[in-house]
Amino acid sequence: MNMATINDQITDEIRKEARRLLKTGEVAALIGYAAGSLPMTVKPLVVRCLEDCERLVWNTFCVLNLATYLPEVLSSVETPYDPRDPRPEEPQAKVAILATGCWSRNIVIQIQEKRVDRERVVVIGVGSRGMVSRAKVKALFPEKDILTVDEGDHELVVHGADFTETINRWAVVRDNCQTCAHPDPVLVDIRIGEPVSERKNPHPFQQVELLEQRSSEERWAWFTAEFSTCIRCYACRNVCPLCYCPTCFVDDARPQWLGKSLDAVDTGLFHVLRAFHCAGRCTDCGACESVCPMGINMRMLTKKLNKDVRDLYGIEAGMEPEAPLPLTTFPLASVEFIVADLAPLPAAARIVQPSSEGDESCKHG
Amino acid sequence: MSWEPGIVVFCCSECRCTGVEEAAGSNCKAPCNVRIVRVPCASLISEYMIMSALRSGADGILVAGGSFDDCHSAGEKVGDHRRFVLLENLLEFIGVEPGRVHLSWESASPGDQLRVLIENFTEEVKALGPASKLVKQLEPVQVVE
Ligand code: SF4
Ligand code: SF4
């Protein structure tokens, strides 16, 4: 591994681009990654001065979603103004952000939800080759301490105190990356590295489908077992770019929707509601699953919702900035669904077709 | 006495509740275990209310919105329908019995029809038995003398 790997080259290009952007003053800050303090980790880094550019890295362990930090960094570079005054008129400083396929789709959602102004974001697109799950690597070496991991293009060399082993990279890539169909960013201002082609993916929802085929009781057994170890640290919520309510429903005290203890019902409801709030918005970036200290596969719930949103409303989250949000904006004419009801009603009454306003869109929220 | 399920009905006062009083007043078969929560618009029913009812031990939850034709805010309701179908599917996915939470978006109904709907729903829930999933049960407290 003397030759520079693809990721080393990308790291170089990112640093060069960051220096250029900051030097010319095109952006006031850049969101990227720095090496983490533990093996196989990275941490988000906001670069605001030229010296920090050297700290930027790009490797196969970039599992956090940088879009999470974008709105905050954007407001940190704004001209300060009193909340009672109108927003300043003059153009505001820009922020550059690294984005792969799913993160760029999260940025698209932030644009759709008016969290982020498209004009103020410079998206540095990097095609993703799939990120490695730290948990999967650790599972290969039970009871051993991993000290460093060197990265080749297709293999990882794992070093411990008394062993060195080479493993196949793709085998330890995260599940969501293995089933991802859009590894290339959908929004690109500056491209780094080669574009990655769309992946043909015959079974994107295979895991969900397998669960769906099981009986109701088996699924309940899966649900209770999977979430029984949750410690309610809320890392999965905090890391997700979709969760930005100033007061989350789990923290609400009046009314208190959920108990705050580790009661299995409260924990289960937290996960159901958290996933439900991501319906039609989740890009399956896998950040939630990657940060969970207990290795809980809560992504299965959002994945199920993604599948339903695709099947029922024909929408994949965050593919186009101009596209409407599936759950809040929709043409009235497209509403035509069967209402299954217990009371037997004449067939004609079961199909609801609002006759008003043709194909005008209606909005709410 | 035989077991009677506890039913919570969320209904829109604009369209569905026109006949609620009649429904409750007339000799509806299972009136005393049915709690009717009137909301000014079906789109105000949140997932929290539904899940809270489930958590508090409701055996069946019926969300009764009116039809889209004579709704005064059709758009909201369509959006809501889209959301609640997803919630219903998700609950089924995690193993809650299908039919515990039921959505009905039928035409504005005279009280009679609502009553029929509630009665049918009660029968269905009876067949399912008491709710146990996602119902919070507190451990009995031991009092030390
Ligand atoms: S719910 Fe998880 S997978 Fe979906 S966008 Fe949020 S962090 Fe990513
Ligand atoms: S990150 Fe894991 S342990 Fe923490 S709240 Fe989420 S599921 Fe539970």
C-alpha cells in the first residue's frame, strides 16, 4: 500500500479546494471531517481558517451526516441582527459542505423545508464508495483490541497489539451503503474525484421484506428484543439532520407524551414516533444506526416507512430540490385511494375522489 | 360479566360529530366504554394522541374523519390521511394487531352511521381481545409498613 489510495487522493483534493475557497473568500466556513481520537472514527470539523485545512481527512469511516451541522454553521456566519429587526438584506456569507449521495439528499430536504438557503451553500460532491461499519469490523475480532486500521482501496489492514490481519472492505461496509442506489450526490457545485454510477439494486428493501413476511407475533418479538437494550441516550435523534425541533416530543413535559424511564413501552413508543417523524424524509444515510452505542438497528423502522412512501406515493426523499414534500404538498387530483372500512358500504363510496380544484396543489404546514 | 373493550374515538366535530350526541344518547350497544374525543378538524389529531391512547390502555382507537368532498379544509385532511396510513402500517409492522388502530374517512355521516361504525369497530376489537402491546403497565408498588 505504498501507492496513494483513492481516499488519499480525495483528501488531498479536498484540502486543496478548501484552501482555495477560504483564500478567495468564496466561503466563510467549510464543513468536513477530521481524524477521530479512536481507531476507525472521524469527527466533524468546521474549517474557518487556512491552517485548519490540513486537518481535513476523507476515509472509509465517514459515517456521520454532515448536513446535521449545516443550518447551525450557516447561522454562525450571518451578520448578527436583533431578532426583532428584519433579516439583513445584503448577501450573507456562504458555507461549503462535503456531501455524498445521501447527505446531499438531506441538504435537498433542508432546502425544501426552508431550513437552508440554496444560494448560501456550496456543495462539494464526493461519490461514496460505501462507508465501513466500525461495529462490523469489531465483531470480526471479538475480545481483541484494535489499535489502528490501514486502508487500501479494497481491503483493510487491521493492527492489534499482537496481530495484523487483512480483511475485505466490502464485507464490512454498512448495510445501508450496501443497498444504496444513489451513492453519487444529487446536488453538486464542486466535484471531487470521479462520479460514481447509480447502482442497480434489485432488492433495496430486502431486510424489511423478510420481516414483513414473518407473522405478527414474530415481528413483535423482533421489535421488543431489538429495542430492549436501548438506553435512551438519544444519540440516534441528535445525529439525524431531520430532527431539529427546538423541543423534541420526548422532552416535552406538558403534555408528557412519553415516560422518561427505560420502560419498554416508552422506549418502543419513542422509536416508533421518531421513525414516524422521518417518514418521507429519511434518506437512509445510516448515521443513526452508526452512532448507537448499543448496536440497535432502528433504521429498520425508517426503512419500512421509506418503502411505504415509495410504494404508496411514489416518492424517494430528497432527489430534487424543486419536488414537493410528499406528506405536505400534493396535487388534489392525485388523491385516489381505497378507504378500507369495517362497515360495508357500496363500492362507489369506498373510493374517495375529491372533485374540487383539478390539479392545483394544496399546501399545508 | 363479559369483557368489554375500551374504545377511543377521535372525530371531527365539523363532519363526523354532527350525530355524536344522538349516537351516544340513542341506545348504542356499547356506549359506556366508548370515549369520544371531538376535535375541530381531523388534521388536528396527532400521532401523539393516538399513541398516548394506546399507551394508556385503549383496546381500540378509531379515527373518524369526514369525506374529502364536504370537508372545509380538504387539503389538510388528505395530508393527514397520507400520514396516518403510514402510521397504521408501521404499527402493523412492529407487530401490533392490525385493526387496533383504525382510520375511517367516510362521507359525513348522520349519527346513525357513526353509531354503526363504532359498533362494528367494537365487535372487531372484541375479537382481537384486550390490548397488551405498547400498553404501559406499572409495577404494583409495595407498601412497607
Ligand atoms: S433517520 Fe437515520 S438514516 Fe434516516 S436521515 Fe436520519 S440519521 Fe439518516
Ligand atoms: S442511539 Fe441507540 S441507545 Fe441511544 S437512544 Fe438511539 S437506539 Fe437507544
